[in-house]
Amino acid sequence: MENKMEWWKQTSIYQIYPWSFQDSNGDGIGDLKGILGRLDQIQDLGVETIWFSPFYRSPGEDFGYDISDYTAIDPRFGTMEDCDKLIKEIHKRKIRIVLDMVMNHTSDQHPWFLESKSSKENAKRDFYIWRKGTKRTPNNWISMVGTSGWNYDKTTDESYYSNFLSFQPDLNYRNPKVKKAMFDVLDFWLRKGVDGFRLDIFNSIYKDESFRDNPSSLRYFPTPDNHDEAFFQKKLYNLNLPESFQFAKEVRKHISKYKQKPFLIGEVSGSDKVLKSFLGEKADGLNLVFQFELIHFDYEANFFKELLEKNERVFPAPYTPTYVLGNHDQRRYIDRLGGDVRKAKVLSAFQFLARGIPVVYYGEEIARKEGKISSFFGKDPIAKMNRLVPLFLSNLLGIYINRDNCRLPMLWEMSQNAGFSKGNPWLPVGTFQPEDTVLHQKTNKDSLWNHYKALFHLRKGSVVLKEGSVRTKSSTHPDVLCFERVLGDKVVIVYLNFGETETQEVIPKGSKPLYQFGRTKELGGALQLGSHSGAAFLTKLKK
Ligand code: GLC
Ligand code: CA
């Protein structure tokens, strides 16, 4: 008998960006009490795992991705008591909780860094990466944001390295004390019962020991799923080091002794080969990694067919693919669809019915749209670096500069600030109609919210969708994607129409409808699929 599949291989993930979810005290910033008050709704939606972007103590220059105390809650968001309550209340609802863990760097206000930069002799000096080099930078490494990774500090006349922004100094994992300190942090949270960690830019953890220069490349812009070559550099020596692949296994081993069977999901943005190295040859590295192909989808059946087939080829079981349509760093996918909710239904159906983990970013379930804040007025540090790049130009180039736009407050109801805050929201709520809000969409059975709800619950209740294998099938029309999920003698067969025209597909005899959306109709053994519609049926494998 095979063991039942590990829980994290079959879960669904919902990402909450604490700044923007729900404010409870009128200061305009979302907080833990606010989230507590919304847990029943998240449960109603059917979410199985919540991933929280950071709420640790932080100066907030990068909105929490610059941590100054890993075991304290930032007062903006509440207290440790609130957090303990949050963990308890989430678990009470049979939901799992995943915290964001920024292991690569701290804030430059973290006590470790303040000590480290104070003198070359300080005990924390080697917690970070310091090199000589004043006029000339120590080597040619470019950070992930396109500037030199070296930052000169006059106190000790040396430069420290940062693979992201300069106020986010990289920790030195070649120092065993750093590893130990960070494992202590993981233990702190695991003892509180958290069920896993999302590892921020884990591809950046190790840097080349001998600081070799990176070779040049012809490529300038990075893409969401590839930072390996960017800014005219092949990032051989400051990203994706073999030591980082090895470290993935170490972290996995370290956390696996906990009884909640926690998991790791890595933000490692690289080629499939790189992703696989992080997952380990024996699937003994990071449990999961984000796969960002859907961030820049082509809305065509064939794109999704090829993606499914590729994932089965490159990441067959026991590897588990992930399907990510957006997050707090990317343009919202509904805007890529020109706001077309019918198409959003097709995409999300794909995400939930394929073999793998759907990762949903708060607001996707209500088609929460992008803001239009130009980088000139941006609060996002990336926007601040690019103040003079106008929105139309960044859109034209396909680069995303002001991440404020995908972080706007959640739209709950038709009241002041859409129910997000009674104060002045940290980012504008923008204009909205009743039908844009959760409350309204709940009452409309055809709404996107109800579609997501159906999908979350469908997966939750179907062992075939959770554990079954997947194979693509041919369809009668090129706009229709057809695939099967198979477990034992049970089969779920899925049809998704990405086209404008109505098509007809043959459905196996004796199939039982599981879920349908858009204009669909069954006639005898045939299924009529209207434009941008879909259906799933349960059937038995033919002997
Ligand atoms: C990751 C986060 C992003 C953050 C950066 C630095 O990419 O998702 O929001 O700015 O790392 O921590
Ligand atoms: Ca607040």
C-alpha cells in the first residue's frame, strides 16, 4: 500500500499581503486583528493554506521584506499575542499557516548589521559580506535590481554586498553562526506551530567564495522566472550557487523533524534546471518552488497544453508543480486579460484542476484590478529608484516598476474605503462598483468569487484532483484544452474553451458532471462549450 500523499503536495495556497487586507484600528494599514476578523470568510472561500507576506518588526522600507527582528511582530500589525491568536484561530478552522522567511538579507537596521558595520573587529562582522574596495567596487556583480551589489560604508572603509536593495545587506551563510542564528529563527516559529515557510529570494543565499567576476551577456531585462541572465550579466557567481542547492536540503532536513510536517516553498526564479536543483535530485531539497510561467501566459489552449506536458516531463511525481498567476511583485493577471472575467474563470479553472498547487494572491478571487500610480508617486522602493520612468513606458517594455499597483487594499463592501479601513488607507483604494466587492459577489452565483469558491471546494473534496496524475487529451477544436486527472479507476476529465466560438466535445458515457461554468450544455453524449467556458466530469477508466 502506498502512503497517503503528504498534505503539502495537495494543498491550495492563498497569499495575504498584511498591509492591504484589513485594517482594524483606523491607521490605514492592514493588521493582524483585521485578518482575524476575516478568517471566517477565508474559510468559507475554501482556502487550505494561508501564506502571509512578512509582519515581523521592520523599518518598512521594502514593506516588511527588510526585517529588523525575526521574532517580533511589527507594532503596525499588532502584538505577539495577536499573532499567537491568529495561528490558533487559523488552525481551529483546519487551515495551515505559512510565514514568509527572508533568509537572504536583513534590514540595515537589524542589530546584527548595526554591530557588523561598527568595526572590522566586531563579533558580528562576518555575519555579512564585507570586502575592501572603495573607488573600484570589489567585483562586477550586479544586484537583482540592476545596480552594483556593493555598497561602500565609510565607517570601516569597506563595502558590503546586497543582492537586492542597498538597505537589505546579504547575510553570510559561509559563517556557521549565521546558519545557527537563522535555524533558531525557524525553530522559534515552528514551535509556535506554523506549517511552513515561503523562502524569499532563496536563489541568492550563497555567493561565490572567491568573488569571481560574472561573465557578460546580451540580455538586459530579467523576467519573473529568470534572473540568471540580466543587466548584461550571466549571474554565475551571485545567484544559484551549488552551495544554495545543498543548503536547501539542509533546511529541509532541519524542519522535517517537526510533527506538523512543515514544508518550504522557494522563490528561486530560474530555469527549470535551476528549479529542479533546488528541489533536489531525490526530491529532497525545497518541497516546492514557485513556477512563474503563468505570470506571462498567452491566453491560448496550446500554451496551457504545452505547460502541462512540460511540467510532467520535467517535474513528474513525486515533484509537485505550482501554478502562480500573481503575487505582490507582479502585475495583476486580470489586467493582462483586459479585465475579462470570463477569461479569468478559464485561467483559474486551469490552475485548480491541473496537477499541482494553485497559489492565489488576495483579490484575484474578485478580479481586483491594478492601480495606475506612476512610479513618480510610488511608495515601493523599486518605484523610487525609477521615479522618472512613466507607466506607459514600463508597460510597453513589459517591466513592472511600481509594485504599489498590485498591492491596493482589498475590496470588501460598498462602504468607506470598501470596508478596508476607517482611516486614510496607506495606498488608495481607488474607484469601485458594488460588483467589485466581496460582499456583492457572494450574492451573485455567477461571480468570480463564487467560481473561486467552487474551485477551492472542488479540489478539497476530490482525491482525484488532489492526488491524481495528469495527461493531456486531444480535443475537437484547437481552442479547447482537454486533460484528464487519473487515480486508480477514477478519472476527472476537464474541458476548457479558450476561444470565442462555441464548440462541441464528446464526453465519455456515464460521466457525472462535477463543475461547469460559462455557457455549457450537455446534449446526449456531447458537450457544448460556449466562448470561454469550461466543464469537469467524473468518469471511470475504461478497462
Ligand atoms: C522578493 C519579494 C519582494 C522583495 C524582495 C526582497 O522578491 O517577493 O517583494 O522586495 O524579495 O526581499
Ligand atoms: Ca491598522
